[in-house]
Amino acid sequence: MAARKTAVRKAAPKCETCGGKGETTETVRVGTRKGRETTDRQTALCSDCWGTGLAH
């Protein structure tokens, strides 16, 4: 009897938007009407992969 071969799982590709980190950085906006951009940055959950870091 021949030996069984095990299936090799391929690694899922990384998300291109966040680079596989699961987070992106966004500029902080201030003001209600014009939304002036400041020099501050904040991290946000990647909307493409929802924080997993893997492309779907």
C-alpha cells in the first residue's frame, strides 16, 4: 500500500491596503464644515480585511 500524501495549505495572501498589519493610519480632521486636516494621525481598523491582515 502506498503512503498517504498530506495536503499542503497555501498561506493566504496579505491584504494590500494595510500590508498585513490589520490597521491603517488616518489623518485627524478638525471642524464641522471644512474638516481641516491636522498633523496628527490615528490608527483605524482596515476596512478591507477587518483587522485580520489577510486578503479575502
